[in-house]
Amino acid sequence: SGVIMFESPQEHTDLVFSFKAMRRGLFLVILGNLLLSVGTETITNPVLAVAFLGTELRNFVNLALVLAGVVLALVGFYFMFVPGVTDLKESDPDYATPALLIEYGYMFGLILSIFGILSAWSVIGLLMLVLSLALLVIGMIGMIILCFRLYYNEESNLYMIAGIIFVIGIFINVAALISYILMYLALGKTIRRYSTSKQLT
């Protein structure tokens, strides 16, 4: 499209690099969430629980799945996706606003939530948890804006649908997971389109 034609080869490469980092991060987030879901579902669902022989083995497997899920999701999001969004902002200033909201919202939201949980018995700890929740919502608003910016710039309806579902994701966690999956698919489509256009030029 016209957007690609006016980009320098370096800008083109930088964008693809950012998109690939974001996509790798989302893959780990999705995988982590699935492991987390299986782990927690097995803990709470007695029908699935009997599939494992012995309570101790079951508890160990559940704990391993939950921990692996949390670690994968956090690593994917904070060490791959967020840096990818930051790089995207450097390549195209159009993404500056959502990148800042995502960076500060999610980063400080996570830090405050950790401190809040560690001191939840105190008033300060509870205030930290409330503030962390507000910051995480700001991060999600950044994700919504990012989806719509990607939709306008990359012309894939999947970004728009992901952005709309992210609004529901503020209140229902599973909706955010659906948005991550849609973004993962849309980024794959975008990367392929850039690769094809590069081969044609």
C-alpha cells in the first residue's frame, strides 16, 4: 500500500523487527495463559482432577503448570512485547501515545501490585493494590489505542476487532486473551505483507 512505498528500507526493517518482537511476546503470553488455565481448571474441577493418580502428584503438576504459565506470560509480555512496542514508537512516532501508556501503565502497575501483595495487611499495601489496578487499566487503554493505530496504519480488521474486545478485557480476563490471539494473527499477516512488498521492490 501507499504507506509502505514512502518508507525507507531502514524504517521498513525497524517496523518488521518490532512487529516480530511483539508477536514472539504474544505467543508466550498466549501459551502462558493456556498453561495457567489448565493448571487452575484442574485444581478446581474434580472431574479433571481424578485424571491424575494421587493427590500429591496432582498438586505438583497443577503448581508446575500455574508457575510455568505465570513465568511465560510475564516474560513474553514484559521482556518481548513491551520492548517491541517501545521499538515501534522509535520507528514510527504515531505509536508514541499507546507505547507510553503500555510502558508506564503495565510496568509500574506490576511493581506496585508486587509491593501491594507483600504488604496487603497494611493500609499502604491496600492503597498500592488499588493504584496498581488503576495503572494496569491505563496499560490496557494503551493496548486498545495501539490496536486501533495498527488498524489505521496496517489496514487489518483483526486489529480493530482485538481493540474492541480489549475494552471487554478490562472487566473480563478471557476477553483480553482473545485479543492477544487476534493481535498475534494480525501481526503475522502484517509481517508477511511487509516481507512480500520488500521482495517486490
